[in-house]
Amino acid sequence: MNQIHFDTSEICYQLGIRDAVFSPGSRNAPLSISFSRHPKIHTRVVVDERSAGFIALGIAQQTKKPVVICCTSGTALLNYGPAIAEAYYSRTPLIILSGDRPSEWIDQWDGQTIRQQNVFRSFVKEFIQMPTSLNFEDAQWAYHKKIVHGFHLANQSNIPVHINFPFREPFYPEKNQKLAFSQDIKIAKSYPAQNQPDCEALINDWVNAKKKIIVIGQGHLSDDCINELTRLADQNIPIIADIISNGHNLIGVIQHHDLFLDNKILQGYLKPDLLVTFGKSIISKNLKLFIRKSLATQWHIDSQPELQDPFQRLSGIIEGNPEQVLYHLIDPGQQSQVFANLWKEAQDQTAQLLNRYKAPHSEFSAMRKILKKIPKDIQIHLGNSMPVRYANFLGIAPSASRIWANRGTSGIDGSNGTAIGHALSSNQLSLLVTGDLSFLYDRNAFFHNENLSNMRIIVLNNFGGGIFDLISGPETFDLLEKNKFLISSHKKNLRHSALDMGFEYHKCDESSELNALLKHFFETSGVGKLLEIQTQQTINKQVFKTLKKIIYEHKFI
């Protein structure tokens, strides 16, 4: 085995890598051997590359550091695609290391050979092709330099980088070959510039606007950012935060906007003339439509701006961290007290309507109980489709809980894996709330030997893709056609899946059982736990429509 190949993990370690997720294979054997023998890199093995990618994504999100994923050549690499796309849009730095055949064997009907160069071109910061031969000093220098370059790009941009390794045989150690990491590896380090953001134009608009709001997208708030937002809220600036923004600790935060912005009369009174945003994606469709129809001027704050414009109101971008920019918004200007009070009243009245609504056993009533019973210090991953939407409707009480969701691409394919990544890189209790199709789709994320005793999973099982009964459009389908091609109806329960995973299993199909089950469910134990909440989709649909009707017809003013 080549010494340069063996040193790869040591180079990665010096660049800050502490976690790696490998999938078994032959062509990536030189990298597997290197990482498996490194004493300071925690290298996990996950058979399914698609699941491995999402598990690495969760680890990177939790640790806030790049994570290496590595697979063999061929279609194995393509299975990373969904996780890499999610990492790209959620700005999570993954380092993809792929084993490959030498270039002369591509397209020659040789095993596991595909065109791997630039295969993820739309979702990586850069593709880097490593040298095939290391017989020359220049090639050895280039090998080292290319890895360092890739890591610096990923760190600076928080975007994945793909490094492709075309290995020639033999790539296993020779008999009795002794391997040790080189002691003279030196890494060139980079330091980001610390420039102050230019806020003059924003400050001018801020002072002159009478109806200002701040909208927070997906992300996590620093203590300094929370302090600045608290100060602005005290100056009667409405702060609107989706569940995935982790703004639930802000006093007076607006959390029920996705419900009350469905009220057409209320919309007219709540339109802002200035919108300040930061963070990534927004769940609330009603919020996006509401702002798109307004005449508001929008300023977006982003340390790595790329001109995303989901509200179609973008006037300018300020490059910087939110706390840096919010610090300059000192003078509240002409903010309307009436306008601020209307937002607060809409939030408070919606909260009262939610509390008064006595829904039968359903996904909505279950989510309401779950969010009230969640321990105060827990990580929560919300699966896509309805779990994240129900949570966004209901909001969550102030706590130390951290909310995660794959809302970069909003796919259902990696919720299990990403949540596992969070659980593996934290001692906290980790909760995944997901749907039945999402859970069943990603079961291979549990195909490994890692300890998941700190993991809790709640699956809302409506026996199909229930969201297609709740959104407009699918009702035009023939019933048999809709069940087959959209809802994908099934009759599976999750008992055997839980037992196969080594998890303790519980089932709930009655509302009266849930509170008692949740108490036991969140208690610590030596194994993971899965709670399956079974509901009838006809009741879920009726509960959802009734709730929307109550909000739509309520006289807020």
C-alpha cells in the first residue's frame, strides 16, 4: 500500500476532521484502511450509501464541522446524491471521497466503472480529480495540495466538495507491510476576513419605515443574535419565526403565522413596508405568498450571499452575520404601535383558538400532545411532509430544544439518517418525528452497529402519503388513481421494523393512551424506543379542514 494514500486520514485530521462515515467496498480500500487505523477520527460504517450520506449530514450539522463520507466506485457514489443536494442547500460541509478506476478503464465494460468526474457538479463547490500515479514528487505534492484545497473550500463556503481517487491495483497492504502515519505533514491554514458589514442603506430604510417586521429562516441563533432580537422585539418589531428557525426562545415571537395568514381580512392589516430577513428556507407557504403580494422592501442578511429571493421582494443583501447587522438597527424610527399590536393579537388569538379546539384522535391532536410533553433539553428532527408542518402550525414552548429538519431540499428520503447523525454525535436525547412513508423509505439508515439508545422515534402512521388529502390539486384525481400514484396506501405497521432495529416498540391508536405512553417513552433506558401513532386519514383530513375553517372565519379585528 502506498504511504501517501495511507497518510490521507492524517491530512484530514490536521485539517479538522474528527468524524467519517464509510460504506464498504474494494476500490476505496486504501482510504478505508487509512481512516480505520487513525486513532483520533471516529469512523463509522454504514452499508447503504444513501443512508450514510444523511447520517454524515446529521453529524456535520450537530458538530458544525465538516464530515468525510467515502464509498467505492460505480453506482455506490450516485447514492450519495440526495444527501449531497440537501447539504448544498442547507449549507452543510460534507467532504465526499470516492474510490474510482483509472481513467483508461471508464466506458470499457469493466466492473463498477461509471463517469464519476463532476457527477455532482450542480451541488458541490468544486470537483477535484486526484492523480492516478504517485511515482513522481510533483504528483505526491499535488495529492497533498488538492486535499487541503478541497477542505478549505468546504470550510469557507459550507458547501460539499467532491474529491475523486482513481486507484490502481494493488491497493491492499502487502503481507507483513508495516504502516505508520508520516510525522512531517504540514498543512497550510486559512483565516477568514473579519470585515464589518455596510449597513448604511438598510439603516436609512429602517428609520423611515413605519411597518417593519423581521423574518427568520432555518438555522440556529447565537446568544448575541437572541439578545439583539430581544432588544428589537422590545421596540415593538414583530419577529416571525418558523419552527425550523429555532426562534422559540424569543419572548413574544410570532409562531402561528402559517395559520392566521390564511385569514384574508387580517392580511390587509398586517402588510409590512419593510422586511428584514436572515436564515435559510421558510416552511410557511402562507407567509411566502403574503409577502410576495405585499409591496414591502426586503433586506436580507447573509454571511455568504447567493441572491436567493423566495419572497420576490429582495431589494438588497448585506454580507455579514445577523448579530453584526442587527446591532446597527438602534433607532426604531416611525414604527407603528398599532401595526405591532395587530401582529401580537393575531398570534395570541390564534394560540387561544388552538387551545380551545377539541380535536379527536388524529395527527394534529397527537402532535399537540407531543410538543407539550417533549423534555426541555432534547434534539428534535422533524420529518418532511406533515410532521414539520404540524409543528410549524402549533409552535413550541421556550426550551433548550434544538430543531432540525431537512428543508434544504425538503425530501423524505433521509430523515432517519440525518436524525441518526445527530444522535450519534451528541449525548442528548434525540427525537425524530416522522411519517410512515418517510420512515419506511429510509430504514437502511439503521443498518449498522452504532449505539442508538439515546434515540426516540415517533412515527405518524396514516398508512400512506396523507399530505395528498390535505393539499389542493389531488382531489381532481380518480380515487383509485390517487391511492396508487400519490397516497401509496399500505397496511404495514412498524412492530417488526422496531424489533429488527433493536428498539423498544409502542403503539398508540387512541388519544387517551398517548399522555401515559409519552411519559414512559421519554424516560432514559439502555435501548432506543419507537412509538407508532396510528390514525385514520379521513379523520386527519376532517380535523385539518375544520382547524383551517376556524382560523379563516375568525374575526381577529
